[in-house]
Amino acid sequence: MDNDIVLLAHGSGGEMSHELVEQLFLRHFDNPILARLDDAATVPVSRFTFHVSRSADPKLAFTTDSYVVSPIFFPGGDIGKLAVCGTVNDLAMSGATPLYLSAGFILEEGLPLAELEQVVASMAKTAEGAGVQIVTGDTKVVDHGKADKLFINTAGVGVVPVGAELGSDRVRPSDVVILSGTLGDHGMTIMSQREGLRFSSPLESDCAPLHGLVAAMLEVAPGAIHCLRDPTRGGLATTLNEVAGKSGVGIEVHEDAIPVRDAVRAACEMLGLDPLYVANEGKLVAFVAPEAAETTLAAMRAHEYGQEATIIGAVKDEHAGRVVLRTALGARRILDMLVGDQLPRIC
Amino acid sequence: MDNDIVLLAHGSGGEMSHELVEQLFLRHFDNPILARLDDAATVPVSRFTFHVSRSADPKLAFTTDSYVVSPIFFPGGDIGKLAVCGTVNDLAMSGATPLYLSAGFILEEGLPLAELEQVVASMAKTAEGAGVQIVTGDTKVVDHGKADKLFINTAGVGVVPVGAELGSDRVRPSDVVILSGTLGDHGMTIMSQREGLRFSSPLESDCAPLHGLVAAMLEVAPGAIHCLRDPTRGGLATTLNEVAGKSGVGIEVHEDAIPVRDAVRAACEMLGLDPLYVANEGKLVAFVAPEAAETTLAAMRAHEYGQEATIIGAVKDEHAGRVVLRTALGARRILDMLVGDQLPRIC
């Protein structure tokens, strides 16, 4: 590149846009579908049935998320890794095998190209690790001061085999609630970076692609997994409230059973935050029929991203639509959805 | 809504996010797929083959674009209409029937909710008119001064029947170059708004969904249409250069033949711009086998968005990779790709 910062001309659609696409994006996101650089990427529809040959009428899953996290680099990840994992995870929560991603960049004039390249390289590496291809993209540049470094949108498509019928409205009384690991790591990492806090054991984002974990779970307990959700913005408490509302059930969780790292707990105490409301980017909560709970848990613990999986509660037919927390002292309190704004620009 | 502006809490994932989704987005983008509000939308893969029953192995088309146009409201449209039309058009240029869109919003804290609602209502109306559904979405809020009112990303999926094999690399010598209408309307409308220019005949963006026009063309000339492109950022000159480069052909166009409205020409002269480099949002350029040119042209002229369609040139086997403009006086000059940045934030 001739220039070391992003210029408005990089978003013009003209020569400098082409240079950016060819010398930066295509070099990292190297695949023949993207390389055609047509207005839309095209892939055979049969590519969506190939993965699920036993499935008569598979479903296509389609999702989108924009990422505006600040700072854009943080321990355990960066906005690029987050943009790939977040969308892969949204697909995975529907039971889908993620296949293709789009990437839309909004760049602020003046962003160092070296930072953009670091983010793009991270996206490419994360996508490769997750087995997805970035097949179509777009770049816009806005004048300095009209965005904050860079924002990324990724949309994703994947295929859901017919066996996997998951949904927030499919949870039933007596389902077991399993959490895949510790809470609050991503959110408190970002907040600590922003506030300049340091702890003896450093905080690190849990940002990770979860579709492999989901596949391992669906493999051992097909039909018994009723709902999967990743507790991102709003945290576990908000996710549980959404599920309780949509399925019309009560959910009871045990405070003692919810794993939180010491450093996360310390950071939360210092900032007056509750880990139950803090965003996660590599965790899921599963609602599983009781007879399949132990099998599912074992499969999760055998997976890299589910080693600390644990049962945190159960679904009830009483107090429908509500989430109840049993505290360490045995008291019960209603756990509401997040009110107000705990942590802006966490993802 | 209790508040009349966008607050950071609207992006928290908590209660105010839910309120925004339910009271604003869901009310306008009303469809059962979106209404499930799961992490990903799911639709049967058979939905992608239904439209093309005669086609053995249809292709899925997938595209994305972010929209950062300023101002967000302009004569002939707004950022919401643009976000739907732009992505519909990217799908259409691949020959696809557009089916589903995603919508990712990045909102600046302080944006009046009434403006957001106006944009969302416009998206809903445009999507309905274009026969596409907005099935999945996301909203982020950034602090005041870290974005400019709102940015929208739309990704889209559609299905391409096997008959339509279109691409910038499929253009052949002797192909006829057809332009669907006047150049520069969108770009000069935005620039005039920004510069506060007024003309006796008012400028209006050409922003429109073109998939119906494309379908009408493919209906009468299947196989003879080699490439369709919409000349957005960088204008017709840049688009022609991309096609010349990818297909390894020369393209010759006649200045006289290219329709430009008087008001657009006047605005261009005032601002020192060339309409050949100005963005369009409701025009396409088609590369068509010569024997099908008249039939295609007739079909285009019979369509609402192709009434002013006209032949502007032809593909040559000489000067491969180059675009040559024959001027009104008979001179020939090389028409390069856009260099530098003519019009920032035009879309």
C-alpha cells in the first residue's frame, strides 16, 4: 500500500478501493468464491444439502451482527475474531453448521492500515479455524470523527439438519439448564481495558467459535436438546429471561453452581457489576431433557470449549415467564432482565 | 416509546433493546420468521428451489453492503430505501431472485427515534414492494460523536436459476452494451443536498429495486445476457473498466448515446464532476449477445425502471482491458477507472 492510513478514496469504489480489496482483503480472505468479486457470491444450493444427506428438508440459517467493540484489540481477541465468532455462534445456536460469512467494513478515515490488516488477518485465521469462508464483502469509509476506527458487520448462512429443532420457545418444564463454562470473561476484559484496571491473574476474553461444541452435543443427544443460546449482551440473566418468556416456563438457577473466575469476580466488585449481566462471547446455555443431561454434559466436558460445563438449574412449571435465583444462603430472588445500560460497546 | 432519542441502553441487549425491537422493528418488519427473534432466522432450503423448479441445481446468491449515506433523507429516498434497493440490486445483478434480507443497525446515541422510525418504515415499504422479507437483524448503539446518525448493513440471499450464468468475466467481443436509463441522478442529488444547490428542475435519486427489470430481461433473452452490473460508487466508467479487465475485452461507448438529465449535467458542471463517474442506485448496464440486443432493449423499455434504456456501445476484441469513449466530436479517449475520491458517503 502506498499510504499507511485509510483515506476517503479507499471507499470511493475506484482505483484505491480496488487496491485495498486486492492487496488486503483478498490476500487474507483467500477463496475462489470471493475472488470472483462479483456483486453477489454464488454457491450451489446443493452445497447446503451436502452436509446433511440424511435430512429430507434441511433449513437454511441466516443471521447478522454488527461489531462496534472498543477497544478493537483486547486480551484474548480483537474486533475481527469477535465478528467471526459472534456470527458463527448465532448460527450454531440454531443448530446450524456455519458455512459462509459476509463481511461489511465501515472504516474511519485515518485508521492505520496496519491495524486494519491485523483485524483482517485475525478474521481470516478465525474463519479458517471455524471452517467457514468469507465469500462476499463491502467497504465504506467515513470522514474522520464520524465513526470510531472501524465497525464490522458479518452476516452468515449455514444449514440446519432436520433433527435439530431448537428454539427459545421449545423449552419444557423439567429441562435441565447447562452452562458451558465461566461467566463474564469477555465483558470484564473489555471493561478492565477501558478502565485501565489490572489484576494479579489477567483477564482474557472467552471469544471462541462454538459450533464444534454444539455439533458434539447434538451428536450424543439428538432431539433432547431443546434450546441453545449464547449469553452475549445482557448476560446470562437476560438470556434466561428471554427463554422463560418465550417458552412460558419458570427457570430456577443456583448462584453457587454458576462458575465465575476470581479475577472476573474481583473486577465486577470493583466496578459494581453483576457477572450474571455481563456479556460472554464463548459460552452457551443449553436446555436439555433430563434423561439426556448427563450424556450431554459429558460430551461438553470432552470438548475444548466446554471443559467447565456444569448444570446450573432446571426449568419449572411454576412462576412461568420468570427466572428465580437461589442464592448461596438458600434465599430465592427474582432475576430480572437487564435494565439500563451496563456496558456499552462490549461487542 | 418512553424516550424520543436513541440511548446507549437501546443497545444493551436488555429491556430497552427488547422494547426497541418489539415496538419499532417488529412492528414494521412484520413477518413470522423475524418474529421468532432467535439468534438466526431459519427457512427451509426447499424455499430456494421452489422458485426455480425447472432448474436442476440452482445457486444461492449471498451479498452484503453497508450504507453510510449523508444526509440520511434525500429527494427520491433515504438510507433505508437505499439499504434495501442496494442489496436487492446486488443480488439481481447475479441473476438471482432476492428472497431474504438481514438488517444490522449502528445507531448514534441521540438519534431521534422518529427519524429511525421513518427509516425503518421506508425499509419495510421498499422490502414489501420488492417482495423480500427482512428476517434477521441486529442493533448496536455507539456513544454520541462515534457514528453519524445511523449506518445500516443489509446482507441478502436469493436464488439463481441454472439458466442465468452471469459474470463480469463472461463478456465477449461483439456484445452490445445497454444502459437502463440516465446517469448520475443519485450521486448528484446527494451532492446537491450537501452543497445546498437548487435547480429549476429538481434532482431526485434514482434509487429503485431492479430485480423485476432483470427478470423481464432474462425472460426474453435467456443465455444471451452475459453480464449485468449496477454502476454505483465509481459510476459507469469504473464499472465498465472492471468488466473490461475481468473479461479481457475492450469496451467502446458513445458519449452522445449516454443519457444524462439536464439538471444532473448542470450540477456536474457546477461542481466540476463527470456524470460517467457519479453513483447511480437504480440503473444497470447489460452486456448482451448482439442477436438478442433488440429483444432485450424492448423488454427493458416496457419495464417501469427501464423506460429510457438505450444502447450505448459495444464490446471489441481490440484494446483489451480498456474502455474507450467516442466523444460527440468523434474523438476517442481512454476512459479510466475513478482515481481519488469524487464523492464520499454517497451510499
